[in-house]
Amino acid sequence: MFIHGLGTALFTLHTEPVVKTQNVLNLDDLAGLLRQLRASAGNPSFREIQRRVRVARKQNHPLLDAVPSLSTVYAYFRNGRTRVDPEVVVAIAAALGATDEDIQTIRQLCQAVLDRFNRTRIVSTKGDIPAPTDTFVGRGVERRRIAQLANESRDQATVIVIEGMAGIGKSELALRAAQDLAEAARGARVRLYVNLRGYDPHEPPADPDAVVRGFLSHLGMPNFKIEALNAATRAARYRELLNARDAVVVLDNAFDAEQVRHLLAPSAGTVFLVTTRRRLTDLDSAHRMQLDLLPVNDALTLLNRYDPADRVDSAPQSAAQLVELCRRLPLELVAVGRQLSGKPEWELSDHVERLKRIPPSEVSRPALAVSYASLRPDEQRVFRQLSIHPGREFTMDTVVALTDLGREATESALRRLSDEHLLSQKEPGRYDFHDSIREYARWLADSDEPVSRQRAAIERLLVYYLDRLAGFSDVDVTWFVAERANMLSCLHIGTHDEYRVKLASVMHRQLRLLGHYATARLCSNQLLRLAYRGGDRSVKADALAGLAEIDRLTGDHDAAAELLDEVLTIRTELGDRKGQADTIRGLAQTIVGRDFDTASQRYRRALDIHREIGNRVGEAENLWGLLEIDLNVGDFSSAESCARQVIGICEDLGSQLGWAYGLSGLAAALTGQRDLDGAIDNFQRAWRICERIGNRRGMAYILRGWALATVAAGDTGTASEQLHRALSICTDIGDRLGQAESYCGLGDICLAESDLAQAVEHYEHALDIYREIHDRPWQAQALRGLGNAAAARGDVAVARDYWSQALEMAEPFRLPMVTELRDTLKSTDDGSPQ
């Protein structure tokens, strides 16, 4: 069969299919490939394709656990998807007559496309622009031109594109120009930077939406709000936040105009500095600046900085030869300069002859080769092994792990590499390569580092990350965020699958807790790829469960339930009883905000399984789910029973955090039963545990419940302090539900103290969040509060509208407020205030 797609014959009847993988680079290309297959098969209907897939499913393909719906089949032929299941693509291809050889090629294409898709989204943005290195020299004409252009366009955005060959100094000029603008009081409020990886030899160009996500975070937008928006809305919000903010944005190493266009904004006063190796002639309204080789005088000035013996001035002919041998590229001139500094006894002509004897090549430049040759063997080894680090930045700890050198030797090697300008340090303690130097180091590594040694180095790095994450706590958030891009890059190496599975799983959990849902989704997608790669259905179930959790947390409960149904099928077929129970609990969580009865049934079903298999952790988790439902419906006696069981299990298991949550649940139940002394005593015990182990999420949860008991005891002042403290913690860690509950509690206090304006503000904040996370029972709480505030100011019509909405929300859940709301609405039928 011949399939002519994307301009080439993709498959033929030859024994070895001919596949032009360079032509299938993204998900849209995969959709195009399926369209070509369908055309070659005579354009069968999508229903017929689904029927063929169903027939194939009966043959019990080990990974095809469900038949895709008709809408899903149709969607796989359309552009614009952000997720695909490789086995669905393969099943559709098989249904369209693809041969076994074709299927294998398509499977490989899917893996390569998904890998590239994920890696484009691994981006490290910065909320400040790094300073140029101390090697920067000259470029006065260009700097003055940039300043002039920025000053001439204060009433609109200024886009300046610096174009030129690799190593010519584009990035350094952009950083120096950004510094010039800051010194001239431009861009003082907002300074953003990103390396777009346009020409990285090992990583694909950065996805513009991933860059926008990072920039929005630096502009002060919380992660949960970023995640709640689609890509187009995120881009619009980014442009809004930049508007009239006096910003300077450096878009370094751009691939093409399309990548840059998504990151520009028509913001008055904003200056965009773009660097690229390509001529961006189709970027509208941009001022293009073609950067030439460094002028000879500037090149000599740069060499003079490293020449304590004044040889550059005294031997102008040899100096001029050195400049030309370095091709007037700052990167190579600095490398030669370090050699002048290190060998003051040599004549300049000696350095010239040394460079002449090293033949240039595409990778190994003479100047860099001489710098490398001057290093000690252990320093050369560090230089080579750094190039195989999957990420772009290195810290002392990661280099120690990678190289297996002691800390002292590593510190010495990093200092030497920095002194030789083979590494740069744009932030304290974080090192990186210039792209050209990294390419040279990688060439050396491939030549001189055995594959076994490279793999051992990567394994040590993965073990370091896993060990560090095993002790992860709130105090490590700064480290985790800084290393996030590096760890994500580790997930995309081609070896060490066992370690990558572990890393993807633990990263998903931490990213989820921090509210970085898009990045957590990347981890689960990569875990799914590893499952397909290894044919491991258990890992596939874990990956799908992770994706379902993100869908649930971002409000797409139906999508989460659909994925969990598939997970449950897999785990049931595998006989994984614990996995089945965990999945049923997940299904309970997807419905708890809409149907307490169904959620309760699922929690009890999961609880029974955990008790049957003796899994006490699972038993405690599901008892906790039942406890929360009991508290919501006002069944405080049942809630107390669940809490005491949780406490007993966690005491037996030695789970300090679980014990603290159990105590707080007991305290909440006692508050509902008006045993305030007992409630406050248990809240205090729970607080001491969470404070001791440093769990801020638990501390915030306890504070919110404790505040209710404090209010019931008549001390609204202390309760307000507790809720403000809880709100601060929840905001820091991205706990959206905790924020909303804190706002709701503060609204109740302000209402009791007749501060109606502040009460309304708190309730509205709470309601906005509850709507974002699709929590209907708590929406009823906020609506009731808004109704009470309206009634307190005498606006009965508005109050009744809020109460009616609250009743509509509360009735399906049998919330305790239902009777109160009905009575209140009945008593205000005539419009009289209550």
C-alpha cells in the first residue's frame, strides 16, 4: 500500500516501510497521517472505522483496554489536539489497513511526537533579566540604536530583533541593552527573560504557551488561575498584564517569527529584545538589527583585558592574527584571552602558532580546544559529563551526583571552568553552557566518555533527584521549582526507564500539591509513554489515574471519571485489589461535589476492599472521605466515629500527619456537637503535630476548623486571626479550596460584626473560587452568606435571590441549611426583612 502524505511516500509494499520521520513532528502531523491513511483506504466513515477498532478489540490487545467513542475517533483526524493515546492511533491505523511494518513505524512516530510535544513544554522562564557577563565589550553603535528606538516609541511596544551567527554575541548584547534601559529608568517594573531554545542541538524550541505560563507567574498571577484558562485566554491575559507596565522582555534564541509572535504584546512602553540566528523578515513592525562580527578594535580591547604583559599592544601583527583566528567571535576571543592570562611568559606569536596547529571543524573550534587542553584530567571529565546532563542548568549538588567527585573537587572544577569561561553563572550557584560550548563538550563526551560511564552518570543524577524528593517538604519548594525543568528533562532521556517511572510518579504528586497542574500532566503523559514502551499495564493505569486527578482538580470531573473507568477496567483485569479500591475512591472524589449519596457509596465500597486486603492506609483515606461528607450534612455523631477510627489506624501505623488530620476531624465533629472544650483541645493537639513535622497544608486545615470552634466560643477576634493566617498559608501553597473556606469563614465573622462591605467581599472571593473548582455544596454556603449580608443592609429582594440560589445548590446534598433557607424564604414572601 502506498500512502502519499506530507509530500513523500510514507509506506510502501517493500519489506521495510519507508517512513520520513522528519515530516511527522507534531500532533497535527499525526492527524494528517491518519487522514492520508483514510484516503488511501477509500475514505470509510468514522463509524465504520470505530466498528473495525471494536472488532480488533475482541482479539484482546494487551494495551487497548476500551473502544474509543465515535467522537474520539473523529477527533483523532482533526488538528489541534493536545493529547493522544498511541494505541488508539495504532488501532485506527490498523483499521485502515496498515501493515504490521506500518504499525510499528506509526507506534515509533507516536512516541517520538509525544516526546517532542512534552519537551517543548519544559521551559525555564525568569522574572528578572540576567546581567551580561564581564566579558562584554563594545557594541556602542548597536546599544545607542536600541536606546534610541526604545525612546522613540514610548506610546507603543518596541520590538527589536538582533540577528546574527552563533557565538557572535547576540545574547550578551540583548542583556547589556536591557541593563542600559534599566539604568535609563526603563523596564524598572517588569523584567522578563526566556531562552526559547531555537537552535539547541538536543532540545526542541520552547512552546510559546509554556513561556506565557511562566511569564504570567512572574507577573503575579497564581498558578491555579493560569491553569484554569485555555491557551488563547492565557495569551490575552499576558498581554493585558503587560499593558502600560514599563516592561523589558528578552526573548533569547528565537526559532522563527511564529514562535516570537505569540509572545509579543501591543503594550505601550514595553520593549521586546529578540535574538535569533534567522532573519525574521515576516515579523511585523519589528526593527531588525543584523549583528556583524566584533570590530577589530573591540576584539583587541577584549584581548587586552586578559593580557597582563601588554603583548597585544606591543605585537599588533600577532594580535591581529589572533583576532582573525578567533573569527572575531566574542566566545572564542574570551577563550583565547584566558590562555593569554594563564601563560604570561609566552609570546603572542606562540599563541598564534598553537592555534594554527589545531584544525578547525564544525564542532571543535581551536580556541575552545586550547582552553580544554589546559584543564586537569578531572576538570576535563567534569566538562564532558556536564554536557550529558539532560537539563540546561547545573548546581553544585547535581554536578557532584553526575560526576561522582567529592564536593571539594567538584567545587574546584566548577570554579576553573567558570574562570576559563567554559561555563557561565547567570545566577548564584547555577551554571550553564553557551550552546556552542555545550555542543563542543557533547562532542568530546561522545568521543571520550564510554556509553557505560555516561549511563552511570545519568543514573547517579536520577538517584540524587529521587533521594531529594523522598524528603520533600514545604521548606523545599524553592529548590523544587528551581530544579523542576531539569527534572522534567530527565524524564525524556532514552534509558533508565525504571528510574524515570519513579521520578515521574513522585514529581506528579509534588507538582499537583503545588498547583502546577499543566506540568503534572506532562509527568503523567511521560509515564504513559513509558508504559507503552515497556508494555506495562500497571504503569499505564497509574499514568491514567494521574491524568484523571489533574482533570478533577481543574474541574473536568466528567473527563476524570471517564479515565478512572478505564483505570478500573485495567486494575480489575490485573487483579490489583488495592488499585481497584484506590480507583473507586477517585471516582467518589469526582462526584462528591455533586452527589453525596453516590460518593458515600463509592467510599464505602473502596473501604470494604481495603479492609478485605488489610490495607489500613486505604481504610483511613476512605474513612476520611466519609467523615467529610458527614460534616457537610451535619451527621456529627457519624463523623466522630469515622474520626476516631482514623486516629486509631494512624496511631498504629505511626503516621503523624494522618493522626493530626484525624484529631482535627474529631475536633470538627465535637464542634458540631457543641463540645467546644473537647474540640479546642483536639485542634491544639493536631496543630502541635503539624507544626512539629512542618506540614503547612495541615496547619491551614486545622486553623480553619479551629476558627469555627473559636467563633462558637464567642472569640471572633482570635478566630479572625486564625482564618487570616490560614488564608496566607493556603495562598502560599496554592490550596484553592482552603483559600475559599478561609474567605467564607472571614465573611461570617464580618457579618456577625456588621462589617457588611467586608463580608460581601469575602463571600464573593469564596464564591468565585468554589465556582472555579466546581464545588456546589460550598457555593451554597457562600450564596447564603451573600443573602444574609444583603438582608442585613435591608435589600430583601437581593437577599431572596441569593437564598434561592443557595437552596437550589443545597437541596440535592441534604445540607443542614436547607430547612433554614426554606423557612427564611417563606417568612420573607411579603418582602419584609428578617
